[in-house]
Amino acid sequence: MSKNLTKRGEDYSKWYNELVVKADLAENSGVRGCMVIKPYGYAIWEKMQAELDKKFKETGHQNAYFPLFIPKSYFSKEASHVDGFAKECAVVTHYRLKTGEDGKTIEVDPDAKLEEELIVRPTSETIIWDTYRGWIQSYRDLPLLINQWANVVRWEMRTRLFLRTAEFLWQEGHTAHATQTEAIAEAEQMMNVYADFAQDFMAIPVVKGVKTANERFAGAVETYCIEALMQDGKALQAGTSHFLGQNFAKAFDVKFANQEGKQEHVWATSWGVSTRLMGALIMTHSDDNGLVLPPNLAPIQVVIVPIYKGDEQLAQISEEANQLVARLRKVGISVKYDNRTTQKPGWKFNEYELKGVPLRVAIGPNDLANGTFEVARRDTLTKETVISIDIVHYIQDTLEKMQQNLFDKAFAFREEHITEVNTFDEFKDVLENKTGFVSAHWDGTPETEEKIKDLTKATIRCIPLDRKEEAGTCVLTGKPSAGRVLFARAY
Amino acid sequence: MSKNLTKRGEDYSKWYNELVVKADLAENSGVRGCMVIKPYGYAIWEKMQAELDKKFKETGHQNAYFPLFIPKSYFSKEASHVDGFAKECAVVTHYRLKTGEDGKTIEVDPDAKLEEELIVRPTSETIIWDTYRGWIQSYRDLPLLINQWANVVRWEMRTRLFLRTAEFLWQEGHTAHATQTEAIAEAEQMMNVYADFAQDFMAIPVVKGVKTANERFAGAVETYCIEALMQDGKALQAGTSHFLGQNFAKAFDVKFANQEGKQEHVWATSWGVSTRLMGALIMTHSDDNGLVLPPNLAPIQVVIVPIYKGDEQLAQISEEANQLVARLRKVGISVKYDNRTTQKPGWKFNEYELKGVPLRVAIGPNDLANGTFEVARRDTLTKETVISIDIVHYIQDTLEKMQQNLFDKAFAFREEHITEVNTFDEFKDVLENKTGFVSAHWDGTPETEEKIKDLTKATIRCIPLDRKEEAGTCVLTGKPSAGRVLFARAY
């Protein structure tokens, strides 16, 4: 049975769109640009949430919840912030509907116009800093370390499931500190939390760096980021952490009395990752057969499929299968026994391959006779026969190996796709043919950055934190440069 | 140090409003009717969420996520549904802001008007049933058992923290079934899940019942509910579970092929509880000293406060305290050692009393000498001296007792406040003076129900599921009645 999935080599973008829908992760809704996250996709997101939430709490953060709506006037208090977001805001103007004159249709009630329009939050700095003014009086109230899990809306014109949607789910951390040093340390810490999460939990290698002024968050002094590389050689920004200086504290008049009793403006950070990570996950590991999931993120880690003729054989196999289910659950492995009689084994094999279940265990008559199981790995598509006494340990061990193998594979791909170039011809050639990150000297000006973008569609993804000091000349202008930055075409 | 908390006996409503703010649970925001849920309040909500989510998953439900926005036209497809919600809807009409002519202010861009207005979801039946049309083809796709954790908006004119806010957080389950019997069983099951959660986890006794036609959810055939009684004798609807019949399936054309291949409309339920439960929690257990939390819901179950003179004594006490922290954490008790030197013990005692921390352990010089701890219970405000070897067991045991004690106390109060009356004079007298639930005969007509409401402000909270068949005459009209229903003034 064919999955009818477009091959990555044929059309990567089409493959992605099809996979998201066919693997039951998400689908478009009747509302322009808004997605429905289906149960299987949401279960993966819940695993990300749980792990991130644990990491936030371990680093001293607490969750809270702030309003969905932001009065228009708040929004414009921080000048660069409003410039960054005003062009893509959903605006609430009325608070009531009424029956139309025909007595059937409903329409917006013109008498129920809001005095001040409300913006559906695209990010919550403004409403949160308006609130923090009441929470912060003294250095004793600092640091204030808060995170929120929420939905946000940015009215994007071109949307793609998970990667760019009008509404998306995310977390946004918003912290307040007594000193600049402490706020910068917090922003760097959260970038590291994200990097560890991406690498250790999602098996996605990332480059840590800072954004150039052009690519910075609207209202930030410095934007730290983690950048991942997708299989098609395009980069994806997987998380950002902003040092906001005193910009929002000044815009919302948030001051504290320091230890000497003097009033000072507070220092701020904000940081977030979103359901966009689902896109990164898919485009880092999956293949032409469907989704590939790192075991840490798989809602079902092991599926057991019986191969049988007749009810009696099914009963015998089910006994074995149920024992295996119990043994695996005991050690914390999530397992499903698919004994549906309405579907053939081949159909089930395809289905679980498409959905990226890490290990598939088949039990047939021969296995029953020999006390064995046939175990198939989703990442390598290899099979092995394992005897019953070894099976639990084998599965535990293989899941760990798969988690590491997926990271190693993605890391090797990423390393192969960071190319140092020293001329603009090379630059263009790599972008067109080899793809991936192009490591090049840049003269440090927004103008050159913009020009390169116009000529090649590549942007500076980041100035890597671990870049070596290396004098060079800008790949476009020939002007002096102090080190290489990473360019790429990006999602 | 006084807490400046209004006494319940003086002004219950004022006491509630003050307590919510002073105990750091929530506060009003700059956005009309929208609250900020503060970290301490959110931590309690997270505990409710975790327990409910576990119960939903144990009963076979999966989480998913549907859009925040609902096109206006969807909203009007189910006639009674639109009637129920149209008067309190936030409406998005535009998708962009622009700089005003003065170059400073921002305004809504009139060129960015949506073709069709979007409603911010007040509940998601319409968008979800529009989606289910694509998910359900055959009986094999049923039952579909889905839950969503989300924010919703109902533009209430009079708002109160947690009890009635324009935006609130909730979960909404939406299930689809092949038969009416199965859908009714699901709606009843979820009412029972809510009742068990309220009673066993929140220590809130509830009456299970069904709503009268007047009080039914807009679009439901039957609304099951759990009703709780607050300390001021007013009722609070703590959760509802609706049997929706085929109303939404018909409105959104959701059919399935049954086992005989015949097309039928699907049967539906929906069910939800919200951050309103926080209000129920507060008004069931708390007292004039502040919040009282059942141990199951307490973010901090035990707080340890050192009573000392000088650094050396603090060091000795801290050693004991840290050992106790370790011993308690080992058995899964959440504990905080408050060794702040900026605040006096008395201040801390007040603070943790206000915040409802179930047990307070004080360690002073005498305790140090005797190897004892002084343990104070928040519910009874009693103290006991406990020797070190017994302390962990004592705390575990006392927390369990407190959970039960809070339920028992609330249950006794509720039982005392269900009064059977047989005349309308008695009816009014109980409502005015004794307050609580009034158990009375009613002739079954919406007109009588409405009239009683006009005369007394009392509504029928529910027709209890366990009511006994008892012939009687309506307390207002004298017409025949088959059994008593529960009236009350309500939140």
C-alpha cells in the first residue's frame, strides 16, 4: 500500500506539506492562516512543553498568565516595537453581534464599538511591563522570573503549517533584573536552555549566536538565537532570547529602589519558542517514508503488530504481545499493541512508518515457535530478530542509540553544510548548488547585509558566539571584517 | 502585623476581592474585564490542570488545539447557539495598524478590513464541528474523544476575578459518537469525572444534577452540572457536561456510514471547567485570616520558619531545617524553608496564613535543645509539638487528615444549608435568612421558574440526579410536581 507521499528530492516543500497532514500532525482550518493541531501532533508538542517547563522551573522561573488583548495605546509606547508588529495585528473593534434586518443573518452591532481598539497579542512585552510596574518597587522584588504558555496572533500573509501561521502556540519568558549584567546573563542562560533542549531532547544540532541589528527583535538591544539547518539546506530560527535593556522599563515607567534607596529603571529580557519547533523537528529527521521521531518525543515509542492467520493464532500472539506490553510499560516505555482485525499488517507497517514510531515489533507464527520478536528501527529501516529474554533491554538500548544516532546524523549533515567562502562568486555558488550555511566575512553594515539579501535571498542567520577572531574582507564590498558570520536562506 | 483583610461577616464580597489580590492569586489588568493570573494563583491552576488532564486521558481522551477565531458565519449555523453567545462576543474586524496622520499615534488601517469578521471563541463547538466533518466518515472513526486547553472570551459587562472575567482559561471536551446512548453515557461520565475531581481533589462537595431548559447550554439537549455551595450561602456552578444530540452534527453536516453502510448524523457532547474553579476553591475553604488550601492543591504544602537570635543560632536551626526539607522532599511533599533575614517570624506567619500554606513548622532555640518542631495547621489554626523522629510521618498523616477535614467541614455546611420548604413564604424566608439551597416543588414550567427568579433572584440550580420521586405541589403555583428541585441565589 503506497503512502502517496511526494519524495523529498522531487519537491521538498510539497513533501513537508503532505507529511504534516498525512502523519496527522496538523491541518489548515476554515480560518485563514490558523491551523488545527491534531491529537498526534499535539501529543508531540505536549512532550516539548513538559520538558521545557521543567527546565524553566529548574532555572527558577514561575508560570503566570496575562491577557490575550492589549489596548492599542500600550502597544505604541515602545517605538521600535510597534514598528515591528503593527503591520500584522488582529484588531478587536466591537464586542457584540446582533441579528440582521432580515431576521436571519447576524452582523456586528455598530452600537457596540470599543472606545479603544484591542490588539490580539502578537507578543506580550507591553501588557506584561504595564503589569510589572505594580509588582516592582524595590530591589527585593527582583529578579522577577516569569514565563507564560499562550497563543499569539501575527497576521502573516503567507502561511505554512507550523512554520508560519496566523495563530501559534508558544511560551514567552519575561524577566526583570536589577542590573544589566544580570539581565544579559539571563538572556544567555535561556539561549543555552533552548540549545540544550534542541540538541539533547529533539536531536537537532543548533548554532548559538546573536542577530545583527537588522534581524533583531523589535525593541531588543541584543537578540540571542539558536539556528538549525533543515534537510533542504535552508536555515530555521528555532528559538530567540532577547536582552531588552531598559527599553520597556522606560516605556512603561518601571523603576525600583536599589540598595541605596535610589530609583532606577529595571533591566529586562524576553525569550520564546513556539510550535514552529514542530516544523524544525519534521525537517531535521524525517524521510521519504514519513515522519522520523527521536524516541524522547515519540507519543508511541514502540508498536507491536501481530502477523497471524485465524483467531487461534491471534489469541496466542496476543498473549505474548500483552506480556511484552506489560514488561515495557514497567520500565516507562510507551507502547501500543495494534490488534485491529480491520487492517492488514502491511497497512499497519506503513501507517506507523508514516507516523514515525521509533520501533516496530512484529510477532508471527515463527516468532511464537522460536520465542523471538522481529524488531524494525524507523531511523535506519533495519530489522533484527531478538529473543524474548533480551527484548526489554534491547529496546531500551536501541531507543537510546536512536536518539543519539538521529543527532549524529543531523550534526554530520549540518557540519557538511557550513561552507567557508571568500569571494562573492563562491558565496552565490554555494547558496545555489550546495546550499546550507555560508560562512563569510561581512563589513558589519546593515546596507551590505540588505544588498546581499536582495542579490541572493540569503540573510545573516547569526554571528556565532564561538566564532574565531579572524581579520578578513567583506565578501561583497571588500571592506575590513573582524570575523565570519553565517548566511543562509531561511524559513 | 495586620493583614487588613475585611472579615467575611462584614462584607463577604469585599473579603473575596481583597483575598484574591492579597494572597497573590490574580489581579485586574489594564484591559477591561481581563485578569492577570499571578504565579501563586497559576501554580494552583496548574495542579488542577494536571489532575484533570490525567483523568481525561485515563478515560480515553486526547488533547488537540483548534483556532482562537471563528468566522462569523460558522457561529450562526446553530440557531440557539448564536442566540446564547452573540451578545457577548469580541469581534476582530481588521488585521493591520498604521501610523496616524500626525506621524505619532497609531490607528486601525481602514484598508485592512477583513472580508468576514472573526469572533474570538466564547466556546468552540462551531469551529470544532466544522473540523470534525473532515475527520469522520465511518463508524470506525468513532467515538472521537477530544479535549482542548484554551482561553476563551465572553464580553461580560460585570466582571469579578476568577468568577466572571471577559477572558478566562478552561478546558473544553468535544466528543462524537455513533449512538445517542453512547453520547449520553459520555456526558454523564464527564459529569462524574468533574464531581470526583471537585470532591476528592478540591475537597468541594457538589450536587450532581441536570439543568432546566432555561438554564441549559445554548445548543444542548441536556446539560449535566455539578453545583457547589459557597460560605455565603450562594451556589456556584462548578462544571457542566452537555449532551448536544445531533444539533451540531446537523448544523455542520457531520455524518458517518454505520455498520450497514447507511449515512447517519453523529451524536455529540461537550464539557468544560474553567478558572472559575479558583473562585469555588476560595469561597469553600478560606477564612478571615486568608486562603485555606486543601493539601492536594497547595503549591507549598509545608513552610519552615526559623525563630532565632543571631547568626550562630540561625546556622544551627538552618541545619535542622535543611535536613527536614530533604526528608520531606524524599516522600514527595513540597516544602519551602523561608530563611529570609529581611522579615520577622511574625510577618512570615501572617504571610503564609494569608496564602493558605497547609502546615507551618517553626524551629526555635527550645526546639533545637529538645529535638522538636512546632507544627501549626492552617485549617484548624492549632499547634502541636512533634519530636524529630516522628515529624515526617506526622506531616504526611496530618496533610491527609486536613484534606479530609476540609471536605467534611464543607460537606456539613452544605448539608445544613439544603432546606426543604413547602410554601412560598418559607421559600423566601430561607433565601433571605438562612440562605443556601432551597429544596422545593416546582410545576416544571419555564414561566414559573422565571417568575420565581423575578421575585426572589433565585434560580433552579439543578434537578438533582438522586432526587426521590415525591408527589407534591409547586411552591409558587400549587400545580402538581413529581419531585423537588434545588433553588438558590448563585454566582
